Amino acid sequence: LGSMHNLIQDDYNYYILRSTFTNKYDGNFKSLMNFPQAVDMKSMLEVLKNITMSLNIVYASVDNHIGYHLTGKVPKRKKIGEGAYPIPLTKEENLKIEYIPFDELPHLEDPKRGYIVTANNPIMTSDYMHILQGGFIGDSRSRSLEKKIDNHLKKGKKINVEFVLKEIIN
């Protein structure tokens, strides 16, 4: 199956629990070690496309660009809620999994507003072409951060380390 998995048997069914990022052939460790060598948007995307675990990555390049990309081997879902619980191995199609191509995962480069916020909030619009497994509590944290940043920028101030440490992290 290409991934580490555990079979669980109850009195009636077998279930499979699968995690794509535990595959010993994945590129997670090597990719994470290559982050320091990625200096521009192209080289960053090359690093990110080999990560099999699902992460929200926000990055900046030395040539003054910013970006966001969801990483990982994210399964294509047929309906909302699919993948939230183990499924019985009663059908062979339950073993076949298609993954969303890297270029189709949610991503953003150089947004007009000049910054990117990700705080466990929904990361795509309602017209996104794939179903992502949710579990979002809401977007109050990201909205709060956006408000702080917008107010800071409206005062003509720049985002710097002091602002982030004082207003964002605390």
C-alpha cells in the first residue's frame, strides 16, 4: 500500500488506519533540511512539493516575495466528512486513494494586502475544486490577527520583529 498502516479487527470488520507521512520513502526529512537552501519562490516550491505531511507553510524569499502553500499527500475526497473516521475494508475501492496534485493544493503568492495569515482557519474559498477534511474551530483567531495588522498598517507603521513579538505572538 505504500504507507504505514495498521489493521484493526473487531467482531465484524477489518479497518485500516493509514498515514502518508510515515512512509519510510517520503521526502519529509530531506525537504525540511533543504529549507535553508531555498532562496526564491521557485526553489521553495521545489522543497515543498516533496513534503508528504500536511502543513500550512508561509514563506518569504530573499527577493522580497511572500507565499503560502498547503503541503502533503492530501487525499481526494468524494464527499464532506470522508476521511474523518476509519472505514471498513469491505470494498476494494477503499484501498485505492488518489491524491490532490501539488499544484492544485491551496496556495497564494504575493497577496495585494501584503501579508498572509494562517491560524487554523479555513484556507480556501467555497469554490475550491477539492474537498479538504475540515475540523476548523472557526476563523476568529485569524480575523483578530488581521485586524491587528491592518490597524498597525493604517497608522503608517511597518511590520517588524518588535510588532510581531508584542502584538501577534502574545
